[in-house]
Amino acid sequence: MSSHPVAIFWFRRDLRFEDNCGLSHALKGDLPVLPLFIFDTNILDDLEEKKDARVMFLHDTLRAMRDQLKEQGSSLLVKHGNPQEVWKEILKAYEVRAVYTNHDYEPYARERDHAIEKLLTQSQIPFHTYKDQVIFEKEEILTKSGGPYKVFTPYKRAWLRQLEDAMLDAYASGLSSGRWYQTKSLPLPSLKDLGFERADIEIPPNRIDEEVIRHYQKKRDYPAQDGTTRLGVHLRHGTLSIRRLAQKAKEINATYLNELIWREFYMQVLYHHPQVVDTAFKPNYDRIPWRNNEDEFQRWCEGKTGFPIVDAGMRELNQNGYMHNRVRMITASFLTKNLLIDWRWGEAYFGSKLLDYELANNNGGWQWAAGSGVDAQPYFRIFNPNAQRKKFDGGEEYIKKWIPEYGTDQYPKPMVVHQEARDRAISVYKKALGR
């Protein structure tokens, strides 16, 4: 065991030194801080694609952070394994006096953190956790009756009413903000050690484009235009501070800020209703007899449905790990309504591909499309993919970019007639819901 007392800061969804709440508190303490990251096998073992760009992104980010810490005479401790077993090893190797980290709200993360806190408590080591990846969390935005909101608009109003400028101020943290544990450079497991390889997908830059935010409401619905920030992957892994982005949105464009509020709304839904991971938020929607045709699902996954806007979106997702938000709604509506395939199938597929995958957002979006979520819209909201194409990709730029065989005999015929599929979906939903 190292004979020097140390505080550990456990990085998770907060991979940055600047404006990091938990790290700021750790660096204000009297102990030198040893930063830690754990490649969690409980998560990695579920990833089937071994050229997963998200794992590559994490690995590249951690290597860069370790190199930055070298300049402070410190390093980053990176482990690979089951978190409980990893922590047992760490407690044997270091004289740990305190552990700091930031909150995570997903069901697995909460269960994991509870187990680690119990383990640390047995050794009388305090476990300090802080709010960092959201502006408001847990019970901070509640209805007058004291419960969580189930409808977005009143939640948004309450969110904006409670927002104060100080909530968007940056925390004093950074490489020069405190005392780091002095050690030689620690080894970083290779991607191969983790069971992965480098992917061909390019990660969008971690840069706030103020012009994109300024014109967001005008361009956000048109997939052929460069009208979105592509910052989702950086919010997901905390390589960008939510406070910094929300401050810019507040200054420049309320429509963009609205998107950040949606993100927090879905997080609080997941926090208060963790059952939505596996079941419909509106339980009666679990009575829908999904067709779940595996061949049709495969055609949807491959972008071969014969509906160009759907196919372009799926091919973009498969190739780049990204899909434009308007197209996400169209493809999800097509799967759940036109094909009557369980939203959980689509949610899992998106979860396996999206660079910016967040459980709360993905689940919320898919349940919105299926009609089973918190949204108040009726079940018979069904996007017409042809009308959506004409409205948002009238020049067919997006479609032609992703479907080279579009307009030729090689492009498949539509797998359903939209009006017939719409009528079928409404009939099935009505019967299942007793309408």
C-alpha cells in the first residue's frame, strides 16, 4: 500500500478538468487528488460491436487527460473490470481517505454507486457525490403537490422560473486548481486489452458554434443542412460542461435552451420512474400486440424499407453513429406505427449505434414515438414519411447523400402502403387500449 494519504476523484460522465463540480470539491480539500476512471465490464460486455466508436472516444479522451496530468507530475489511474472488485484492489493499493464523484441518475449507475458507498463505509471512507451533468436534478423541480412532472410544458415553465444566473457559473476546477497526487505516468490499458478496436467513425468536435445556436430554430428540422450542434456525445460523456452550454443557449437562443430542458425532463422521468427502461410509462400501452416481424425489422435496420427519408436516416446512423433529430422521430414512428414493431426493439438498436446515446433521452424519444410515454399527444399521431420527406428534404439532398441507388431499379419498393399501415396501427392501438 502507498503510505501517502490520498483523495480519489472518480471520473464517469464528466471527462474534463474545467468546470467540474465534484473535482472542484476534491481539489479544495487537504489531500492530494488521484483521478480514477474505470472501464466497467458490466457495461462493456454488453457491447456487441467491437469497433465501437464510443469506447474509442473514451480511450482517446482518457489518454489526452493522462498526458495533461503529466505536466502536473501526476497521472490518471485507469482500471478495467467490475467496479466493486476494482475498488477493493484500490483500497489495498492506496491509503484512501476520501472519494469524490458526480451523480449519475441511470438505474444501473445508482445501484453501482450504492454498492461502492457501502464498501467505502465499511472502511470509514466518506463518499462525496455532487450534481454536475444537469442544471436541476432529483427533487429540485416538482409540482405544487410535491411530485415529479409528467408533462414537459409545465416542467419547462418551472425550470425557467427557478433558473438563476449563478446556477450557470463555472466551478473553480482545472489542472492548476489544486494539489494532485504525485506519481509516475500510470499505464493505460489498450483498446485491445479492453476487447475493442479503433472505429472508422469520426467524433464531432467539442466546440460550441454560436452561429449554429443562433439560427437553430430556422435550420434544425432540415437534415441536409448543418443546423445542429452535434454536441450530444460531449454532453453524454461530460467532455463539455452543461453549465457552459446552457449559458450560451440562454444568451443566444431560447429554442436551443428548450432542447437542453427536454434532456433534463427525460432524466427526471427516468430517475423517478426507472421502470420505463423495460415497460411503458403508460402501463396500458404494454397491452399492444406488436407484430414484431423480424424480416421487416432487419429491413428497417439496414435502411431498405423503400421509404427514402427512413432509409437515409438508418444508413446515416449505421455509417456515422448519428441521425438527425427530425429523422429520428420519423424512423421511430415508422417502426412503431407503420410496422407495429415494439419500441424496445428500435430503442435497443439506436442504443447500440448512437454516439450520443443517453438512456433517458433515447427511452423518452422512443416512448414518445410509440405514444406510450409522458407526452400528452394521442396514440393516432403517425408521421407520414412521404409528407415529411417533401417538407424537410424537398430537394432530396439528404436522401441522395445516403442512398446512392435512389431513383434506380436497385432501390426497393415501399414495404407497406402508408395509409393502410396507418389504419392498421390505429385499429390495433384502439382495440388494445379499449378506445
